[in-house]
Amino acid sequence: MIIVEPSTPHASGTKELLEQSHALMLSLFSADACHFLDLDALAADNIHLFAAREGDAVIGTGALAIKDGYGEVKSMFTSEAARGKGVAAALLRQIEDTARGLDLPALKLETGDVLYAAHRLYQRHGFTFCGPFGSYIEAPESVFMEKQL
């Protein structure tokens, strides 16, 4: 059974999975195109970080960054061994539930242009493509999506 619960970026299992995610992003995209939050930034007061686990194993992460007028989905990652088990969907539901509980009107996200499985996941959950938001700028390696809550 997949359990999604609050976590901290330096917690055992969560830290290692976040580091795997960061390494993967840096292997796929230029450093300038990587918009992930480092571990210390994920500990900020405006961040709600979640870990998905199966038993004692952390198998996924996802975060909600509270912004002015919306929430931003950050740090979505599932371990390779757990892909296809519904981990990302469970994390995304938790992020959305948290955003609704905070009365945020929308969720937004930036993801990589070649992360097609992520695009499909977000579309299944009601996200649509949009333009840059916040401090993001139009870039060939970035895809932007949003969902009204």
C-alpha cells in the first residue's frame, strides 16, 4: 500500500530520492533549464513536501510551493522501481488536497519538454498547457501547465 505523508528534505529516504531527481534533471537538461529547489529551499516555510512510501521505502516525492495567488507543484519524482504503481498520482492528489485546503485558486507547474510521461500524468489530472508564470521565462526546454481548483 502506498502511504503519502509530510516529510522534510533531509529525512532518510526523502533526501536520497530528491538527490536522484536532481541528478536526473541535470543529466537531461542544461543547468540553466533546471528549476528544481535544492534541499534547503525545500525546507522553507512556504513549502509542503510529501514523501510516498511503501513499507519503509520512500518511493516518491512531491511538493507544493505556496505562491502569491496559486500553488506550484515542485519536486515530483518517483523511483524507477516504483514507476507505474500510481505513486505520482497519489502524490499529486495530496498536493491538490493541500492546495484546496489552503484555498488556493490554482496549481501551476514547470516541467521539462521531453518528460512526456509527466505531461500525460498532469493532463490526466486536469492540467492544461499554459505560458510561463511567476519568474519563469519562455524557454525551449520548459513546458508550463496549470489547473484551476
